[in-house]
Amino acid sequence: MKRYVGLRKLTSVGIGEKFGPSKRAKRASYCLWFAKHGALLTKSLLVKRRVVEDGICPACHQEEETLLHALRDCQRAKMVWEHFAPQHCLQQFYSLDEYKAWHHWLST
């Protein structure tokens, strides 16, 4: 599982058995790579580029879809993290404010 760099922390705590070397794990690592390099198109970014007028998250319709919202703070994203991540990690996971700190925590 070392080839899925973005999922290293998750696999080190036993989540690799749930993901395995599957297409889902590969897609998740690609998603994290795109996010790390600022290439994940969120509604917030599309508003800045004047592609769309509304930056509200299409999943929850409650907040602006920023990178952290899409990957961590949206209710749908939270359901995924709370299903796969160990409970003892979630408090620190949700307390990191910047995406860089969050991504560093996830990938170490």
C-alpha cells in the first residue's frame, strides 16, 4: 500500500484492509494529489474563475464548497471519514484549519 501515498496514514491504522489495492484507493490518492497541488476544482474555485456564479456545495447546500469543505467538513465527507478513520484520530483531524496542515497530517 505504500504506492498510495495520500492514504499512508489511513493504511497504517488498518484501513488498508477496507480499501485494499483497489480502484477506490487509487482514485482517493489521485484526489488527494490534485487537492495538494491546487488542481481539485471546487465550486469556490470555479466562482473565482467565473465559470459558475454559485459557490454553494452541491452535496449539502449549506456552505461554500472550498477544498476543506469538500474533502472534510461537508456532512457527506464527514460520513465517509467517520466510517473509515479511527475514532481517536477524528478530533485532531477536524481541528486542523489549513489544508496544508490537514494534508500533512493525513499523509504522514
